[in-house]
Amino acid sequence: MSVETMIPLNSKAAKFVSTPKQLFINGKFVDAVSGKRFETLNPATGEVITTIAEGDKEDIDRAVAAARKAFEEGPWASMKPNERARLLLKFADLVEENIEELAHIDTLEFGQPLATTTAFASSVPELFRYYAGWATKVTGETIPVSTPGTIFNYTRREPLGVCAGISPWNAPVSVAAMKLAAPLSVGNTVVLKPAEQTPLSSLRLAELFVEAGFPDGVVNIVPGFGPTAGAALVNHPDVDKVAFTGSTVVGKEIMRSAAGNLKKVTLELGGKSPHIICADADYEKALANAAFGILFNSGQVCFAGTRLFVEKKIYDNFVSDLINYTKKYKLGSGFDATTTLGPLISEKQKNRVLNYLDIGQQEGAEMLVGGNAVSSDLANGYFVKPTVLANVQNTMTVAQEEIFGPVICAMPFDDLDEVVKTANETYYGLGAGICTTDLRKAHKLAHAIKSGNVWVNTYHLMDPASPMGGYKQSGIGRENGAASVLDTYTQIKSVWVDLD
Ligand code: NAI
Ligand code: MG
């Protein structure tokens, strides 16, 4: 870590994290009923940043009651769609004014470089502006039923009610925003439980919701742990819907819990995305794309292009050039302007990734570069170097289970049919990348890969207007775009009127 290139902590972020944090329920910042608190850590140093009130069942009960009241009564229930849009737009402007602060908060708590967390924070106003547009554009239909003149039938799209959001730590402020913008735009109320590793930026959003003038109870943010606060939310009989982003294991648990009162469920879960590099690809671009596809966010992305399939003709060269490319990444604090790879979120995640490297090698993969980063200035943080595993078979544990670290599993392929078959041999189906200059090949592969998102000659692109989500065990439902607001945050009512 070089002192000259360190960016000082933004003064507003420093002030925000200098005090212990509370839960946000019914428009007020309050302590947990139990009085319990937990520490949040800086993953680059292992140091405690501050303490957070620890929400549990009683706090979730209070938050759900507030959200229910706001949904059924009061200004939110009677608000015109254009007024709702105006509030969302006001909130977007406030977030925009505070992007630097939010990015600094996320870098402090999540560790990734400021460039990354700035991109995350910058996505928030755009998401809210996109959904503010939907507030006035969700319509029903008049249906030509077979009794014209005597019966009038039409549909309404109504909000679901109280929506629970459970967000992960790997894109703190932006995934939290995804649990808020779409449901709010169509008149739902929300109880958000951010990940216990990264609650700070969500709590800063809570302050901005107050500043924007959202009525009490419309948004509630209750940090806490999964098995306590999270489970209380997904088991709550008065919650109408759960939107979850996180591990597939917990996603399945949530679906079981949701069965209690048949909550609607949207799940955005793990991935084991194939990234297919054809010999005819623009070589340099493919190299950069392959590295970015997996190393962005230190590999802590559900879409990460972890299974790198490279056409045999170029495999040896490509893998050796990729190794050199990964060596250019600079590990360090996210506040160091020269850092291109931040730490993993926690010691637990670091150990989990290193354990996968052991398992991979035991099963016959060869670690060509990477592994534990133990240089003295990084020793207290949770750093893993960009890692390339070669000799990987698609059936190996490292090719089947989500690693969530900067680990490339390289595999050669001979022909397209073969690579499609192997790429689809996974329980997951979230993302996929294809690098080729042959348009026909690109679309053929894009159609044949069983995943919810495909990138051709690029990777990780997202936009509020474009749906994202998973095939197979990568999820249920879509976030972003019209699909989210229409299919997952409203319900259709069919109204029959006798005109006689
Ligand atoms: P996790 O799935 O346990 O946590 C995600 C969120 O769910 C957090 O807010 C957590 O508090 C909550 N949660 C946990 N258990 C819950 C329960 N029983 N009921 C309700 N909410 C619950 O993920 P974790 O443990 O942080 O990471 C483990 C692995 O999960 C990672 O290595 C990665 O493979 C995967 N993961 C995938 C993500 C994605 O973007 N799809 C995001 C985070 C993790
Ligand atoms: Mg967990």
C-alpha cells in the first residue's frame, strides 16, 4: 500500500460511520428491542468500523406492522402514481448528490476499489429513475370476453402489499436498491434486511428516504443475521412477497418458508457461468473479457464467468497470456487509487475460496498462478490472488460449485456442440459469455446456452431496463426491466361487470 496513492475517506462517510447505527422502522431510527448490537468490519484490514443494532423477530414484527399500516392506510395508500414517481425521482436526485459518500461507505465495508463501488452507487439513481417511469405506466386491459354489450371485463394490476427484500453483501448499495425501486414504484411497501456484512450503505439510504419525504413505514431497513432477522421476515404471515439475492442453499430454504402463507418469491441465486472463447475471437479483447468476467469484484459476483472454455487451437497460448494478464492486477485497499483487486468480504469467504483451491488440486486440477495472498501489508485483510486452474474437468467440484472468488477454471473444447453440452452440464443457469467474431456462431451459442443472461464480446453489462435472473437453480423471476415490475411486484385482478 503506497501512502501517496491512498484516497482519504470522504468526510461525510467518515462522519456517518463514526456513530453506532440503529434500525430504521416506521420512519424512525431505533435500537433493537433486545438491545443487541453487532460489529461490522473493514475486510481490507480486519478492523471494526462501527456497531449496528441487531434486528431480530420482534424488530421484524414492528417493521412489518409499520409496512402493513403504510400499505393499507395513510398517504402512501392514497398517493397518486405521479406523486409516487416524484418521490422516487427526488430520492434518485438525493442519492446522486451523495454518490461519493455511498461509494466510500461501501469500499470501507466491502473492500472493493472505489471505481467499483462508485459504479454500484451510480446505478442507484438510474434504477429509481427507470422505475419512477413505471409508476405512471402500469395499466390493465379491457378484455373482449364473448358477451359483448352485456358484460364488461377488464383487468387491474395491483400492488402485492408488504414486500420483503433480503440482500447480499457483494454489491451492497445496488442490490439493496433493487429490492426497493421496483416494489415502491407500483405502491408496495418494503422491509429490507441487508446482509450482516454490509448494512451501512442501506442505512444511509434510509436517511435519504426520510430526506426525500417518503411517508413513515413505506421503507423499513432492519439489519440483522440470516437465521434470525432474515428467517423472521421470510416466515412472517403478514409479508406478501420475498425477493432474495444470495446463495442457492438459502434460496431453497426461503422457498420452503414462504410456503407458510404462499408468499410470492423472487430468487436471484448462485451461478457457475460458462465463458466460451472461440479461436476466431478478437484475441486481446477476449483476454481482457475473460479476466474481467471472473476477476471483477474479486470474483464475488453471481454472474462470474468461472468456467472458461477456450477453443483447443488457441488454448495453450490463451491460458499462458491470461496468466500474465492476471499478474497485472494489483491487490490492495479499495482506497488505494492503484488497486485493481480488492479483498474478499470475510475471513470465512477467504477460507472457503482457499478450500476450493485445495479440493481442485486434490481432484487433479493444476494451479498455474494465484492462491493465498500473504504479503505483509495485506496480511490482515482477506486477499486471494487471481488464480488460474488448468486441467479442469467439468465434473470436478471446482467446476460445479460456486466458488465466489477470483478463480478461473480453464477447459479446452473442440467443437461448438460439445462445448454447449458441457457448458449446460450444471445445476446453475445464470450468466454466460461468448467471444467470437462470427455472428452466426454468437447467436447460435447465445440461444443454446441455458441461462438467463448472455454476453457476446462483453461481460457483466446490466441496465435497469433489461431483465436479469436465472434459469434452473439460479433463480426464479426476474429483476430489472418491465418483467420485474409487472410479473413480480403486481398482481392481476379481473373485474366482471354486468351491463344489463
Ligand atoms: P447467504 O445466502 O447466506 O446470505 C445472503 C443474505 O441472506 C444475507 O442477507 C443473509 O443474512 C441472508 N440469509 C442467510 N440465511 C438466511 C435465512 N435462513 N433466512 C433468510 N435470510 C437468510 O450467503 P453468504 O453466506 O453470505 O455467502 C455464501 C455463498 O453464497 C457465497 O460464497 C456465494 O457462493 C453465495 N452468494 C451468492 C450471491 C449472489 O449474488 N447470488 C450473493 C452472496 C452469496
Ligand atoms: Mg450464509
